[in-house]
Amino acid sequence: MHFLRKQVLPLLAAAASASAACISSGDQTTINNAFSAGGQGAVVQLCANAVITITGSVTFTAADQELSTEGYPTDDSRATLIVAPGSSASNLVTGKLDGLRLRNVQLDGNRPNAGWTGGDANVEMGGLSNGQIIDHVVTRNPRGWSCLHVIGSGDNSNPCRNVTVTNNESGPCGQSGTDANGNGLWADGLSIDCTDTLVQSNTVNGSTDGGIVIFGSPGTVVTENTIYGSEEYLGFGAINMVDDEYSGSYSGVQVTKNTIIGGKMFNLGIGIGAYIWSFNDPSFLSGPATIEDNTISGNVAFPIALNGWEDGITISGNDVSGVTTPRSSFADASSCSTEIQNLFNDNDALVYYPAGVSGTANLQSGFVAASSNITNFLCTSTPKPSSVSFAAGDLSVTPEKGSQFAVLSEGVIMQYQGDSNIVVLKSNAVQWASDHTVSSCGSGAQDQCKLTFSSDGTLASFFGSTEEFSTGTSGSGYTMVCINTAPWIQIKDSSGSVVWDTTKAT
């Protein structure tokens, strides 16, 4: 079935004819009016090299409609839709009707200039539909959570089905980390939530959440795609099979002949199962599914990880020989569980938890069995520094807001706790503490507690205006240095000489 759809796809371009002259200017309203006027089967074409700025979504209005660039170019002459700065638009194109075609256009969410909104994906297709095609589309810089989303119908008895997602270029998609309000800035490359879907010959470059995320999507084939990690940002996973849509069923899913190349770092190459991601699904995900003949190379902390799966899994012929070793040259696992740290330190590329796999499991040679439960493979990070420094006046911490003021290599964390205690931990073991605690810093009063390295050069903790702990370095302290070995915290003067460290009485 998928083979036939692949073969007839080029014929559609020859058969399609525009219902009117190509559109060279205007906005989303211009395009939407053309769809409304054309009705079912309308082909609305944009002129080659056109750049159309939009402030809202382009929306298909009837079945079998098409949006494309005249002449179906595959280079930069494809028409571009771009979100206008200052607008609230997040989604550029949406359509949830049978037989829609989105082809040979470029879609730019314009995040660098329009900003992050946390809204919908650049492309929202799928829904209660059958037989859609998304081909030769460029999608980049989403303001929301994904560059391209093929959304499910919400009804497992009548699912979205038979979408063809081929020859598309996705990325860059998102950034690492969070904004000032704690909102995640990351985004998927391709988010697939429809059954019996073909995802083939796409390129994802610079996803920061999942490269290709398969939301169950029984019967879907993901093959011959190339996923490049961002060189600037961390990416969580290249191919993810970790979500429990369709009651957790991945029956008939095939992930084959894909190429994954880690850039700055992927936490995971291919993540499989209910207990692999930062959340745990309520029960095992299920197959049978096949992960076969994929090639993974570059900076990938865990190339393939499996936990929380039942009813059949085949993982065979995957090549992980090109993954960077040692993993510690590009990643840090000090925030992971002890068992994941052990696997990481041994540079194990193929890992699973035997108790987390039920039913038939055909695993290629080289798989390492974890001795205890392994969850949350997003725990790895890019290498942490061995030290961080603060100039006088640059540190102010409360228990409510960012209590960790130094996260260093070798598993060293320095934090200001809810009881006003300053604590240095290494692999969760206390190495030093100020031992100046205030019981009234508890719930409801944490805003009364504060740790500062003030402009006069003193590191001190306070409850209200009362000083609880002080380094006594007023007038001499110039720089505070946090290091990953004893004495852990030093106060230096302007010449670089140490005037206080944790060995000094306070």
C-alpha cells in the first residue's frame, strides 16, 4: 500500500491544474478566499519566489484541495509563507479533511523575530481524515511545539489514516531550555499521530524535542529519513516511540533504514517504551513493532533504549558503530539514576530492562540488560563545568526561585535549601553545609529567606533583615568561585587571593 502511494505521488503534480493564476502577494485571507471560491478539489498555487506574510492560518475549506507552488519546484524558489512579527499567529497551515495536499512550499514560523508563543505547530494536518499528502514542504522556526504535526482524530474507532509525509525538510525546530517563566522552548521536527501513515525520505535538521515522534500510529512506516542534531542546542530524542495514544498500541509500526546523526547531543537515538521518557505512561506500550537497519552516529548519549513494552518487538541490524565514545566527551550523566550512570560510564549503546519487556523480543546482539529499572533517559546533559564564578553583587537566591546556584561536573550541586541551609552535594551525599537553619523558612515564608553574594563582597544568608550566616568578607570579597572539589566555595579578593573558603570558621 505504501509502495503504491509512493509511486503515484509524482503523477499528481502532472495531473493537477491550478484553478486560477498563481498568487504572488496578499496574506492568509487571499489564499483562504481562493479555497472558499474553488470548493472541493481546488488547487491554489502560489507563484515561485513569492514571500507572503501572514497573521493567521491558511485553512483548507473542502476535501481534495491543494496548496502548492506553481511548477512544483524543489529548491529555494518555492513560495514562502512567513509569520509577521507582532502577530499572535502560531499555526501557518491547517487542514483536517480527506485528500488534502500540501506541496512544494516553505513555511516559516519566524520564531527569531516573532517570538515563542507555545501554540500550535507550523503545520496542523490530519484530524478526522483519510489520504492526505504533505510533500516537498520546508517547515522551520515554529513559534509552537512542532514544525509539523499530523494530528489524530481523537476517535480510535475512526482514526486519521493514510497520510503520506515525504521529501520534506524540517528545521530548525525550537531551542534548548526554558524561558523566564519556565516554559519549554523545545520543538519536534515531525509529530505523527495518524495510522497507516508513510513517513519517508524526510530530512529533520535541528529538532530540540523529538526529531520524528510516533504517537502510537498503528501501521505507520517511518523509513529512509535523515535526522541531524542541532550543533547549537541539545535534542531530547531523534526518533521517539514513548507516547500512549491509541491505547499504547504501536502494532505494525516499522522504523527502518533511517539515519541519525548527533550534533551537540541527542539524549536518545531511538527511545522505545513507556518508561524511557521523562514521564511514565500508565502501562506498557505494545507492538508488534520493528526497528531495523537504522544507522546512528555522532553525539548520542544512548543510541537505543527499551523499557516498558509488550506484545512483540524486533530490533535488528541497527548500526551504532559511529556513535562518539567515550560518551563523557560530549555528555554528563551525573543527574541520572545510578544504573543509568553505570550504563553511560560503560559506553553501552543498546540497553534494556528485562523486566520491562514482556512477550516476544528479538533483540540484536550487543544489547545490555540493566540490573535495575531504568527510566528517564533525558537525565543526561551536555558536559557541566568544573567551576562557576560570581562577581560581587551577582548572586541572589531564594528557596522559591532557583535554589541550585551551581551545578558542576562530577555530580556536584550547590543549593540554598528551604530551611536556609547552604549545602554542597556530590552524588547526593552532603560534602559541606553552613548549618545555619531557620525553621520558619518553611512553606509560606520562603520569600523571607535569601542567600546573596552582595556588592560589598560578603556571602550571607538572611531571614528577613536578620543575617543568619556570613563569610565576613565585606570590603575584601571580589569574586565567589564554586568548584567541584574541596573546599567547594571560595571568596577571592581583586588580586585572586583566597580570603575565605569552607574550611574557615563562620
